[in-house]
Amino acid sequence: MPGLPAALAGVDAPLDLRGLVFGVLALAVLLALAAVALDRRLRREPRLRGLPEADAVLAALGRAPLGLLLLDAGGSDAPRFVNREARRLLGLAEVEDARGWPEADWRQAMDEDRQAARREAGPRQRQVELEAGRVLRWWVCPLGALDLVAVFDQSARHAAERSGRLMLGDLAHELRTPLATLTTHLEVQATEGIPSEARAASLALARVEALRMRRLVRDMLALGRLEAGGALDLRPVDAYGLAEEALARLRPAAEEAGLRLDLAAEGELPRVEADPDALLRVISNLLDNAIRHGGAGGWVRLSLAREGDGLRCQVDDGGAGIPAEELPRVTQRFQRGAASAETLGSGLGLAMVVEILRRHGARLELLSPVPGATRGCRASFWLPEALA
């Protein structure tokens, strides 16, 4: 579309079930306008009793959970009706005159859709991307001498779709290496004359790659569900009980790695406002990360302590630590670091921790080496005390 940014390119999208909702709203708006236009004498006639009053209808539409506008088909700069949600989504002023109808890129696109809807005698849809990544979709329908425009926010859905595309791309990229390795070892198993020791070693390596792939897919799905923004079950939580459960789950892995796994709690601990399942995943992921990178014969310590009006949870290990150049990147997807290249980690554990804590209004803090030492790593976070 000449003269418009690419983000405002027209989309002739087929109407979905939302069209039914918009149709009902359109009828309500039309009814309100008809009531305003009727002569007072006519509106007192018995056959018209029971019709909604115009003011009541417009007041209800003003509070609707989607943006609604009524514009003169002639293109006047004075909207007839703009509800509260439309003002918010489009950044319109409170006054319903030319000053509330800005000269913006989206306005040109909307005017073109209004003209096209009249030529085609049918509704039009378009998705537009505004500043700061906000994405809107509008639906335009001619109503006699007026145009009805319904606008709703698509930002969350757009972000989720974009995240999903990136996630699938990342997963496909990460699966290429284990798939290629697994294929090679399967070919070894089919080759005749291979010594039994080499065949067994090849089979063991194939199992490792299969486990890596399973973990990648599992963790990616879990991260995807987190980023999709499902509701958290926030309630007062006993973090010490969750810490004991996490240690019980991971103690066998620590023993297999030759690590001592400790839990330290200082004083009376406050209950925190959190989703218990999500918080358990955070603690478990931090412990799992420390166990896999803590170094054989070393130790991993989980500490809980009151700090201010909340709780500090901290996981220390005595491993080699994280190089300074890698520290800013280790919480990104699939950033596993050179020192952990041979572990079975998916590279998503810390990314999940960061996302869960973000949704709790908290953040992950990483230090390496551990304060007072020349090696090791410390991962910690703080959560506020539950009010109830």
C-alpha cells in the first residue's frame, strides 16, 4: 500500500466468530442512533415502548471491553462516538472533536478500509502494529451514513505467536546436532563386523543423545506454556517445605555426581506469595544446574533466610564457576556455556527460572565466583512475605 508503513499493509481477513459479536454491537449502536433521531412524540407511541433509551445504550457501549467508534461516512474529523477502550487503544483525546482524531499512520489505513467497505458493501478487517510493539486489529462496517469501527488489542496474542515461532526455530536448530549424532550411531548398530565393545559404547552414546532430545522437547514445551501467560496460583507458600521436596528429588543425582547436597535455614522463615508448583520448579532447576556444573567431589548448598520483609533463596556450588564473558548470556535460551557443553542439560533451565521469577515480580541474581572464594557460582532471588 503506497505511502503506508509495511506494518499497516491491508489484510482482507475472513470474518470469524468475533464477527457475530460485532454484528450485535452494530445493531445496538444503530438502535441507539435511531432512538436519538426519532421525534419525541413518536418515541412516546405505544408501539415503540420498550426500546432502549439512547443514553443508556451509549453508556453501556462506552464501557464495552473493546474499542468502538462511529464516524461520518463523509470523512469528518469529528467522531460521532468514541468509547473509553477506543481512546486507550488509539491514544485519542478525551474530547470528541478534531483534536481527538490525530494525524497518524493508522488513521490513513482506517480511512482506506472505510472507503473499501463502502465500495464492497461489506465489512473489512486489518491488523496494524503501532509504536512500542502494540498490535491492534479493527473491523470496519458501513451503517447508513455512518461507519462503525470496532478495535481490539492483539498485542498479547501477537507476542505469543512471535515467541512460538522463535521457539520452534530454536528447537529445530538445537535438535539438529543430537539427531545427526543419533542417526550416526544407529548406522553403527546396523554395520556388520563392529566389535561388541564399540557397539555397546555407540549404543550408550545414542541413548545419551535420545535423552538430550527428550529433555529439550520437554523443557521447551514447559517454557512455552510459561511464556503463553497462563494464570499463576498465587498463595502463601512455605518455601522451606518446597526446598525439602526439591532436595529429595535431586539428592540421587547429587550422589551420582559425587556432590554433597546441603540445606541451610536461618531463623524463622516467612511464608511467601507464590505459585507453589512454579516456585518448586525454580528451586529444582537451580539445584539441578548447580549439580550438573558443581564439579565431582564438591558441594551444593541451598540456603533460605529472612531478608527485610521477604525471603532470600540462594543456591551456591563449589564448581569452576561461570566465565565473566558468559555470565550475561547464561539465562538466555540454549546458552549452556563452554564448561557445560558435555552435560545433558537442555540450556533452558535458567531461562525458565527467569521467566517464572519475572511473573512473580522477582529476578534472578547470578554471581561467579562465590563471594569470598575464587571459584563457584551463586544463584539467588528474593520474594516478598505473604500478607495473609
